[in-house]
Amino acid sequence: MALNFLIKLKILWAIYDIQAIYFPILAAFGVPVNVVTIVILSQGKCGLSRCITRYLVAMAAADLLVIIIDLILRQIPIVYWEQFIFLWNVSLCNIHAVLLYAVTDCSVWFTVTFTFDRFVAISCQKLKTKYCTEKTADIVLGTVTVVSCLKNIFWYFLFTKEYWLSNSSWFCRVAVGASHSLAWTVVEFMHYITTPFIPFLLILLLNTLTVRNILMASRVRSRLRKPSNGESPRDPEMESRRKSMILLFIISGNFILLWVVFMVCSILRRLDYLWISVPLPTFVRELGFMLQLLSCCTNTFIYAVTQKKFREELKNGVTYPFTMMAKLIR
């Protein structure tokens, strides 16, 4: 037992040492990457519909805010708490908590709304023309933003204004005994159920239905378009659906893969306060934080891998300063 505890402790301290390097690098990389993504997508030159562009820009903006509010203003001060000990005298933690959980909800639910939009576009042709529009995207994204802000106002009252500078269990101080009250337990448990447990289920369900409909449509169109000589003609409609499906599945899969550890840890920790004990090493929770924050920096790579025009615009943006310098020298 003692040996097992020492092993877990060594792993935890090793992770803390990794975080001291990992978090600053992630912040230095994540901010410019998401800013570049927003700029490129906003120009509308990537060959994507305006509806899809709206969702992708919103997702990048939410990820950028998560990096600033969670990674830079929360995780880095926790890792370097000796340098940020002055935060104990800054009475803003409950406001910080509201903003942090609100932008996290937006980041997660924007992914859900994007998944649903692509499900409608691929599987519901009659509804597609009415739903998959810029106006609908703006309404959906605006509604999610407002609901996320309203939903997380209760953190202002549950937390105090003082920073705890720790992830165990929260980064704000709370009143003695409050975290073990039934009201707190219900509120926090529902918080983690709505983000990210329900989004997990919705994304898996929508992707399953999308795959089924694509396979069925592909079989039908193949039979209808099959020529007498047996050759398979090019089908632009199915190629377009296939590209949308690839983008959708990679984004959804990335979200599920990088959020699953955080989700499991959050729910199990709350079950523990309900006297349903499921032991989980502390280092697993820390890995969950690291993977969750990594998910805010990966979508740019996804776009670069799956979207040729995005790669071209990214290349043009990178080479533009050097091109201008070359012209000035000449």
C-alpha cells in the first residue's frame, strides 16, 4: 500500500514538473494559433459555406477565451503559485469562475451545435435549406452564449472572492462545509452533467446517425448512378458529403478523446461526495486538465489537414511578411 502511494506521488510530482513547461508553451502557441484561425476563416476564402464558417469562427473564439481565462489566468498561476501569491489579495475569483465556466460551456456546446448543423446538412435535406443558414447559426450561437452565461452565474454566489491557487478541489475558496452540502452537490453535479457529459452523448448520437444516413444514401446513389459498363462515375454530391463528414468526425473525435478524462474525473469526484466512492489518483485529474486545454489548440491543425484552401491561406499568411520585406529590399 505504501509503495503504491509513493508511486502515485512520484507520478503526480512528475506531472507537476511537466506542467511547469507544458502550460506556458501551450499558452504561447495556443493564442496566436487561434487568432490566425479566426482571421483566416473570417475572410471566407477557405471554400466553406458561410454557415460552417460561423460555427468554426465561434469555436476558435471560444477556444481562445478558454486559453486566456483558464490556461493563462488559472492554470499557470496555480503551477507558479509562488510568483502569483499576490492573487490572494485580489478579490475577483468568483467573477473569474463565472467567466471561466461560461467560456468553457460555450467551447463545448459550440462543438455540439456544429455537429448538429452538419447532421442536418448531410442527413436532413428538406430541413437543410431552412436550418443551415447564417441567420440560424447566429441565433444558435447567440442563444448558447447567453444560456452559458446565465447558467454559470451561480458560481458567483457559491465561491468566495478569494483565490485558492489550487485545483483541489476548486481554485476559489469556499465557505467551510459548503462543498459537502446537498445543494452544492446537486448544483455542481448538474453542471458537469450538462458540460461535458450530455454533449458527449449528443455528439456520439449525431455522428452515429450521420454515418448511417451517409452509408444508406451512398448505396442508393451508387445503384442509381451505376452505368451499364460497370464503371463508377464521379459523384460531386457524395464527395461534398464525404469532405463534410471527415471534418465533422475529426473535430468531434478530437473533442471526445481530449475531454473524456476530465469528464470522468469530474463526475467521479462528485459521486465521492454522495458517498459513492470510486478512488481515482490525483495525477489522472491533472492529466484531464492538460488534455482538456490541449483541445483548444488542435482545431487549427484539423483545418490545415482537411482543408486545402485553409492550408493555402495559412501559407500565404506566413509568407506574407517575408514577401513584403523582399519587395522593399528590391
